[in-house]
Amino acid sequence: MILCTRNSADLATLVSEKLELPLVKPNVRCFNNKEICVSFRGYIDHATVIAATETDNDWIELFLLLDALRSAKDITLCLTYMGYARQDQQNPNESMAARMFAGLLETMNISRCIMIDNHSEPLLRIPTQHISARTLFERDIADKYNSLDQIVLVSPDLGGVRRAYDMSRSLKCDFIICNKAKTVFGELKRIDPIGSVKDKLCILIDDMIDSGSTICHAAEALIRAGARGVVAYCTHGVLSKGSLERLASSDISEIVLTDSLQKDIVFPSKIRKISIDSLLVDTIRSIVQPICCVS
């Protein structure tokens, strides 16, 4: 069966329909002090859980759902977005939340985990399949733009170099990176493109948009360097407070996001969403269903 947390119901519905498997939406009850309890009816021996953990409450709901499934024989966790993954640096006297949450997941009755364009690769000691929205983006770019020789793929910072470079090789188009300078307080100072973009359409590639500051400053720098236009492809639309207004007024003409995070908000017209349901379906079919048939 397919189960989901409340913030992944739309994506889970698409996946369950394509796999022709029943979808179970657990009952989440809230006490007066906002403490929650997660439950479901019946016995489930093989479960695929689709969840995103953007907030603290998302993590709590997921852990309680996994605990409610503790008697299941086989559990696959599809973690479409892992919150706190950016806290992956081992600095003195500073929390390393990515490692901590990975360790907590290891204590649950999870057989395997599927992650999509995770910011970092947590050292999970359970089988983990990392998949990417890259193929969806490549197909969308190839279908929409005929003259790939007039396109430059751009990584807005050093962290996304590999992702953008691999896509440029697959699409056979140019690739550059941006140099991001910060103040001593960690605030963004300026972004400079390293390479020629004059009269080219620049496509920014990143794993997520949170505040939108980096990608908007990158677009501004690319236009300043002579680019004829800028679009952006990002897997996770975190879109924290103020980001939608920032993106709407930016130099970016179109922003393509996936539905890895469910947002019940009105998006600006320049934001378009594509679904990762096919990626999850193919992965579940290849990894999970053969195991369930054997057991």
C-alpha cells in the first residue's frame, strides 16, 4: 500500500493511481496542546511511505507514522525533500542536523529509502536510492528550446556545479558557473558569472529555491553580462516568506519547479510545475515491487 504524510497527499495520489495500489491517508489527531497522534486502520505488511520533511512538525508526523507501522514486514520511505539536509558541515560547537536526522531514521523500521536531489547525501546505514529530476528537466528543455547551441546552463554557485555540468553534456550545450562572494557575516555580497553569456539564453540549475536571493542575484548578474534572457529549473520549491515577491519581480522569465513539496499557495504566472510522479513510480516498480512479490 501507499501511505503519505499530510503534506504529500497530492503526489501520493498520482503515484498510487499509476501503480494501481491503494492509498492510505493516516488519521492525524491533534490534542489541545498541539501534540499529534498518527494512526490508521487495518494491518499493513508492505508499505511505501511518501513524505516531505520541510518543517519540524513534518519530521514529527513522519516519525509517528513510521512508529505506527512498526509491525510492517517491509517499509520503503520516499523522502521527496529532506529538511535540515543543509546542516551537513561538521563544525565545532554547531549542530549537524543532517547526520542527526539520518541517525533517527535508522532507528525506525525502514527497509530502504528513496531520495530526490537531496542537498547532501546523508550517511544512512540502510539501502538508499538517490534519484534526480535531471532527466525531467532535460526532456523539458529539449522539447521547449530548439536551438540548444544558443543556450548556456548555469550553476548559481559552486555547490551545484556537477548537476549543471552533467546536464550540459547530455544536452550538448555550453556551461558556466557563478562565483558567489559573501560578507564576513555570511550575507550575499555579489555574484559574478565566470564565462561568456552574451546574447545567450541562460538556464539556471539548482536543487532548491528557498529565499530566492541567490538565484535572483545570479539572474541579475547574467543579464548585466549580456544574456538575452534567464530561466530557472529547480527541484525543490521551499519558497520561504518573501521569496514569491522576489521571484515575481526578478529578471527570470520562467521558473520550473517539481511537486516534491506540496504548497497550497497561489504561484506567480512565471512559475511552472512538473511532477516527479513518474520518477517515483519507475523506482518503486524496479526496487520495491519485486521484493514484495518474493516476500
